[in-house]
Amino acid sequence: MATFDVAHINEQGFNLVIAFVNGPVSDDMQLRLQRCAKAAGLVGTVVPAWNDGLGTWQYRAPLDMLVVLGMADWDKIVASINGQLSCG
């Protein structure tokens, strides 16, 4: 079972569950994370995010959230980690 740090936040009206992962995720993995979050009672769209090793945060999100997340303060989001999500 994998465990991920998460930040459950509201960014410009979007309820988001930012799941900090080790790198890019597949469609299947993103769906599994969304199911795990729902089963854990977390409300919102799961957005897998990872540091690219160059100091930049990358993420996978629906198109309507890309602009919002592109303007987000990622240092603040990382500081907002408020739980963990276990997914098997």
C-alpha cells in the first residue's frame, strides 16, 4: 500500500486534494488516487503533483484547473500538507 502526503485545499473556488507523488502518473493511477480519496472521505478533485528536481512543481489536473494551479503559490500549498492518503 502506498501512502502519499496530501494538501486538501480550496484554490479559487476549486476543492482540491493535492497528492504529492514521486513523478508523473498514468490515467489509471490518477483514477485510483481519486477513488482512494473518495473512500477516505476527501471531497475534491485529486491533483497528483511532483517536484521535477529543478525546483518546479509539475501536476496533472483537468484543463479548467490548469490556469488556477499555474498561478498558485506552490510553497504555500506544500506548507498546507494536512494529511496522508493510503492507496492500495
